[in-house]
Amino acid sequence: MRILERILTRSIFLLAIFMTFGLSSCKQSTRNASTPTDDTLNKELVTAAKEAYIFSYPLVMYYQTMYLQALNPKGGVGMNKWLNLGVSSPQDTTIVTPNNDSPYSYAWVDLRAEPYVLTLPKIEAKRFYTSQWNDMYGFVLDNAGSVGDGNDGVRVLLAAPDYSGELPKGVNRIIKGESSILGSLTRTQLIGMKDLPRVKEIQKEYKLEPLSSYLGTEAPSPAPVINWLKWKAGSETKPDFWKYAGFISQFLTKNVADKAKWDALAKFGFKQGEDWEVSKLDKEHKQALLQGQKEALTYLHDLASKPFDPKKFFNPRKGFKNIKHPYEQRALGVMAGIFGNTKNISVYYGFQKDVKGNIPDASKSVYTLTFKAGELPKVNNFWSITMYSLPNRWLVPNELNRYSIGSASTNMKANKDGSLTLYIQPKNPDGEKEGNWLPSPNGPFWIVLRCYGPDESIIKGTWQEPALAPVK
């Protein structure tokens, strides 16, 4: 299970914590492919292929994640079951930018035969939990838990797009998307390392139950058996990408707003739910499809290298149309942090440079991060700052086994004027400063501030994060 955790977490980067890991290999893969000359390409078809790839990218990458977590014969837990992960440590060197504050629980639910009832238990008022549910397009459908429901427990019905039944007694609401398979990343706050046993208790109380079982009625006929496609690593950069896109389409409901994108796919022989092999295309269409894939990847990599707004990445369908270049933003969000959440649930700040515009390096200076009096992150739940070494983006070993610090920390002390200063350095500052110490590597580092249950000032961007300052 620990090996599986490493494989899975590595493939699921956190929102707004996205750099070039993996991208160079993707670029290399596309560069090495035989590329036709511009005068032999149908540019109209290349443009259509580029749009089709960007549209399909979330579908394929969600399938990759589902396969690794639920379907893989070597460690997958199966559909309609929970995969509960623990807490990362510096020894987990295959995990990039791990979240050290809220252990993850994943689930993938097949709703073709009948809906499922999700039950979250009652938990302590001081703890945060949220059960995020996405469809295969990557739309965030809902979050059951602290922000919208409180902590007294909640039941929701997970249903396929065509479900029209009544809301069962004892169930609060229905969650439906645009696919008959839904996926969850459920987060449970960890309040200090000694709290892990309690987190595991809560995770075990997360329940997924077929509606017929919940009602005590006869189960419907099972859905047709699916011969799931084995995921091959790196397929998002290879011609196999299109085979996966065709396969996953059988679980999707088309939305009229996406008509132009479906039409782009149809130019290359795509038919929903049918086998789709690039090798069967004529030379003109095959070359254009692969060139469009290459250009789409280059385009997304270019977007990733520039400043971006994570708040645009993950949205419900109703907010999608209000975003400029929505399909590109959705694809970039999946590339940057699959299962990133909506801004009303969590917002992240990455401190890539210090106040002088330099990459932070604790071998050259110690640093401070000071929140002015009354200007701590304004959240309804909790905030934390996690330390990562560069270039690996791993947690940093230290004498206190402290990898993050934040509102749940019990030993932080404010300054006399009410401000709060965090000391960021390799060596323990000792004394009263130890409670405010975020241990760093003796070299380049990156810190990430995560805000859970942000208030309007963070959601709207009017709250200003403090500057990371080197100390002479």
C-alpha cells in the first residue's frame, strides 16, 4: 500500500504548485516524434486536432488517475471503494509537493446501474473535512463537508446524469455531473502528528453504499462489464492518447456548449463510445492529429511557464462560460493539479521568490515571513505553510519533524505589536522563536501557503499575502 501511495500521490500534484517536473520529458517525447513539414500539413485539421486534444486532456488524465487508484491489478482498490492514504514524510522521495495537513481519501464510483449514497460522519467542530466530487470532464460538482454542511455529518446521493428519481429520506441533496463515473478526493484535517489515529478513524467512517442497499430494496441488474484499458505511462504524449479519449467517451454525456469540440474530434473519425485507432486514419488526418497533439502540449507548457491564476482552473459547469479560454484553463489546471478544488473551499499561495525577486536559498540567508497585526490569513477553517526543498519539492527532514506550520500549531507566539513572524532557516533558532520556526533545507526552497475555507477577501484577491524577506 505504501508503494501505491507513492505512485498515486506523484501523479496528483497540488493546485498552483506546478513547475517543470515531467514537462521536459513530455516535450522530449513530442520532439522525438517524426514531424511532417509545414507544407504537407492541412492546417485546418491541425487546428482542429489541437482543440480536440485540449478538450480531451482532462478526460484522459482522469482516466489515468482512476486506473491507478481503482483498476490497476497491482494495487488498485476497485470501483466504489475508498483508498485512504496517510501522511507524507521526507522519506517519501517519489512524492512531489505533498500536502502534510489533510490526508487524502480517494474513491471512484460507477453509477451506471444505480446511484450511491455517500455518508460523512459527525466530527469535531474544530476539524476541517471536505469530500470533493468531480466528473470525468474535471468539473468540480460539489463539496460535502465543513464549508457547506458543517461538521455534524451529511448524506448526499451520487447519481448518473440521467437519474430522475426522488431524493431518498435522510439524504440532503443529489450530486450529478456529466459522466456516469464520478471521482472524489476527500480531505481530512490532521491536527498535529499525534492526531493521525483519529484521522484514520474518520476515514474509516466514510461510507459509499448502493441506493438499493440504503433503501433495503432489490438491487437492479448490473451494468455491462467493462473491459478497462490498461494505462500505459506517458500515453498523454503519444498516439495512444486518442484511444483513451475514445474509450472514456462512453461514460460521458455531451453538453451542447461543447459542440464545436466534439465536431473537431469527429473530423478524425471519432464516434462516441466506439474504438478509435489513429493507425486507421489516412496519412493526412493522422499527421494532422499528431501535429495538433504536439502543438497543444507545447501550448500548455508555455502557459505553465507564465504567471497564471489558479482560481480559473477548477469550476462547476455554470461558472465555466465566464472564464476566458475556459478549455485551456481546465486542461492547465488538470496538468498542474488534478483534483484541485474551487476557490470557495481552498486557495493556495506559492512563494517562488523572495521580496527581492530571488529564488529563496537558505544557504545564503535566513528568512522571515511576517503577518501584520490583524492580517493573518482570513479563513473559516485553517491555514498552513509547508516547506519544500528545491529542485525536488520534497519535505525537509529536521530535528522537530516539523514540515508545516499554521493556525493549528500550538506553540507559535505573536510579537508584542500583535504581528506574527515565522523564522525560516535550517538551524533551530531556539528559545521562544522555536515555536515559530519552519525548518528549511540548507539551500533553495519553496513554501506554499494553503487557506481552507477562505473568506471573501482571499476569494476576491483583496487580502495580501506577506513578503518572504531575507535577513542580513
